[in-house]
Amino acid sequence: MFSFFAPTLLRILVAVAFGFIAYVHYKRREELKVSLGVWLWIALAIEVLIALSLFLGYYTQIGALAGIIMSGTQAWYAKSHPRATPLCRVDYIFLKVICLSLLISGAGALAFDIPL
């Protein structure tokens, strides 16, 4: 009966995680500006857009696809620059799998999405 809300909970969890990642990147912006340069602001903007898209449920599958790409990039980047990534590599892999689940299964309750 309540199975329709499972993707909603996953969607909100991933949105909070990407919001946290964006917050940590913004907090460490002076330190990360040296190694990342302009890519810091691009990554920060993408993370905020992913978090907003998933939290509000607006174009969730596009946000989930961007989340898959971003979490894969962050997992790869976590090995060479551990200070620039607030989560460990396994957490990014979990985020990637949850985003893949949202991409395949849909957005859940109270969301607007395109059919794939």
C-alpha cells in the first residue's frame, strides 16, 4: 500500500546527501580553489541543482542521471584528493546505485517526471 513512497524516501535521501556535499564544498572553497579552480564552482552548481531537482521531485530522472555521473566522478576523485570529497568512495557508490534505482523505477510520490 505504501510502496509508492519508497522511491520518494530514496529521492529525499540522495537530495540531502548532495546538499551536504555542496555545503562542504562551499565551506572548503578557499582550500579547494587551489586544486580545482573554476571546476569547483561548476561542480558546486551541479550538486545544488541535483539536490533541488531530487528534493522537489522536478525532473527526477534527469537529476538522477546527473547524480550518477557526479557520484561516479566524485568516487574516482576521492582516491587522488580525499580532502576534496566529504564522503568515502563506498558512499559515492551507494549514491550512484540509488540514483540508478531512481532512474529506472521512477520518481515516487509528489514528483513530476518524464517517462523513460
